[in-house]
Amino acid sequence: MKLPKETKRYCPHCKKHTTQLVLTAKQKTRSATHPLSRGSATREKLRRLRGGYGNLGRRSRKGPKDWKRKTKATKRITLQYKCKVCGKIKGIRKGIRSSRIEIGEKVAK
């Protein structure tokens, strides 16, 4: 997907239309130490797959770690807009699902 390097958009800080640079947000992954990560005991308790004081080794059905997972072919690339007048970055749009985005000449994967 090709996008221009600069666009003219409304800046809520300047309160007028200004030229803005199109940037991509840094890709972040979910941390494995996240308290509600897949397969964690906390998440299982919240989903009522495990609870009480008794035999915690038993599970009513297979645990989340044993489920088959399908990986997506593309990632969501989030766009940001940087105002040339005030220098504020905003307008983070909902991520566009694409294998790559070309901003001017720069390619974001």
C-alpha cells in the first residue's frame, strides 16, 4: 500500500489545517510476563477453567496452551501524523492490515 510522505490534515493543537508528516508507530508485541497472557493461571481462573482450593492439577477441558493457534499472515500497521508547525504527533488511526506500507520511498513491514 502506497501513501504520500506528507498530507494536509486538521491539527487539533494548532486549530487549523497544516501539512503533516505520515509516520508508522513502532511495532510492539505482547509481553510473556503479562498477567493475562495465554495459558496463565490468572486468565484460566477468570475464564472459570480453574478455580477453588481443590485439585488444581485437573482441568475441565484442555488448557489454552494446548489449543491450535492460527497465525495471521499480516500485521496491523498503525499510522501517526506529525504536525510541521507545532511538532505534535497525533491522529493515530486504527491499524491498517497490510504486509507492507510504502510512505514516500520508505517501506514499513
